Amino acid sequence: MINNQIIKIASNNKYEGLKKIYTHKASVRNSTCGDLIKIELIANKSKIKSMRYETDACILCEASASLLANKIINIPLKDIKKYFLKLQNIKKTKKFLFPAKLKEFNKLLNKKTLSRANCVILPIDALLKAFSID
């Protein structure tokens, strides 16, 4: 289930570490396994400028946070709900239809890792919580 590609993604910790500089922040715990993620975001009225994160989590959650932090920069705020609610719904629908801009999540969430979908989706849950999107 965990392969070298996932380890490589998780090891990209360029955005890891909180700086206490943010316009939005959130902390979310996975009720299934106990993973924890804290995120800090800087956003203006139209786009996300940066994301920092800190986790006490498994490698899938770490990799997901790393991918998210890399992909989220300059995504228009109006697109956040459109893109990320689709990813959240993968848990329910079990259909892996990622928006083109987020296709890298295919490396983390697939039939083999579906049982750990909550771990992969946790950073996205934190992002949606930070912007109060349900």
C-alpha cells in the first residue's frame, strides 16, 4: 500500500512548520485513527497565497498535506469548494474522479488505499474548515 512514490511526496516538507502568520487557520483530528493536522493559510479576497501545515499523522496524511500545500497556491477562492468538496465525496462515492488540477492525489487515493481515505482527505477537511465551507 505505501510505496516509494508516497514516501517521496511525504518527504517534500517545504511547507511544513507553522509560522503563526495567517489569515485563516484550522486544526482537524481524524476520529478513526487519531491523525492530527494544523494548517495556516494566507489568502486575499481572491486567491490563496500560501499554506503551512503541521501534522502528527501517518505517511498518507503527510503526503496529502504536502501535495495540498503545493497545489493550493493561487487557486481562486471561488474554486475551493468546487475542487475540494469533490475530493471529500470520494469517501462516500468510492469514485476516483479528481479535478485535473488535483490529479496528483491519484497517487495517494486509489482502490488499495480506500480504507485509509480519511487519512488522505484530512488536510482537505482542514482547508474547508479554515474557510468555513461545508
